[in-house]
Amino acid sequence: MHRVLDRCHRALFAALSLLGVRSQERLLHRYFDWWHRRPDPWGLAVDEYEQFKYATTLEQLPARHYGRILDVGCSEGAFTHRLAAAYPHADVTGADISERALARARTPAPGPAPRFVRLNIVTAPPADRFDLVFCAELLYYLGRPRQLRRACAHLTAAVAPGGLLVLVHPWPEARRFCAYIEAAADVRRVTEHVERGTGRPFAVSVYEAAATTGRHAAGHRAAGRLARPGRQTGRGA
């Protein structure tokens, strides 16, 4: 049943992408605001699978310093707040298309407070550059290759020289999205972890941007530095 519903979901968003970028943006905005009419509609803050996926994602990060972090498609900020707790000295930003989701994400919570901004990654790249950019469970909403190419170009443009881009999507569908990233910019894949031990396999793919590229202003400096937190393991971590 899950697979049938998932295919219907994909078909719906593929159809929306036929309308063009601006029309697609308006409909996605309305759809996700409607979907967030109740808090945490996907259970991202409590679901065991999601918590396992968050921990698995953080385990794949190279041991280095990250000053500025961006979570694209953050919904109500479950993973964004986890990033802020893991990297308390970093400047952490969550971005989403839904104003209703962002309003809930901004609700005060214990620990360091991320900031949240509205963004449609198809129509525009983020205004800043980041040492670490996450894009999880988002690209399959975009449908047509044209939108995927635009979104992936904007994602890679958001990564500072030498920074990392992390994609987390269902496996093996993730390989299709990775191909768009690899075609969009001068990046190399640092690592890829495929988690098959769940009923819903997923891949965590980590890319590194070239140390210097024509797309980035020379002399960019990340704001602040922070050591990677300790390794996390196990479900529900």
C-alpha cells in the first residue's frame, strides 16, 4: 500500500511540474501550507524511521569544522533543530516553501535557535553561501528534468568553495537526483551510504565543492568554526 500511495504522490507532483515554474511554485506553496494545517504532519519529530535517518545522516559527515549550515526543505525544523544542537556554535538556517511550517519551526525550543527563511529552491538560490548544505526528501517533488536541473544548480551554488552538499533520498531513486547534482557543478562525491536495513531504503550522498570556482566570490570566509560532534549510533538516537 505504501508503494502504491508513493507512486500516486510522485504522479501528482510530476503533473504539477507541467504547469511551469511560477505556477508550480504557487501550487506547492498552497499544498504544503494546507498539509501543515496540523502540526508535524509527517511525524518528523517523533517517527523512529526519521530519527534513525537523521542519526545516519550525521554519521556520514567528514570530521571537519562547519561555520554555516543550511537545511533546504526543512518543514517544521525537526532536523534543523537537531543540527543546531549538534553544532551549537554554527550559524544554522532552515529554509522551506511553506510559511505555516516555518511559523511552527520558529517556536522557541530548548538549545541554540536556528533561523528560518522562506525559499523555493527552484526559482532562486539562497542569498548566502554555506559550509554544509542539506537537501533531504525534497527533489522528488519537483517532477520534470527542467525543474530538477534548476534546483540542483541552485543547491550547488549555495555551497561555499570546499564546502559539502548532502543529499538524502529514497534508494535507488537517489541515483537519479545525484546525476543532476554531478552535472550541475564542479563537485566530487566524498562518500555515499546506502541504508538497506529498513523497509524504506535510503541513501546519504555527500558531495564536496571545488575549493575555488568561478561561481563563488574569491576570499569567501565561513562565519565561525565548530568541531564535529561525537558519532551517533542506533535507532531513535
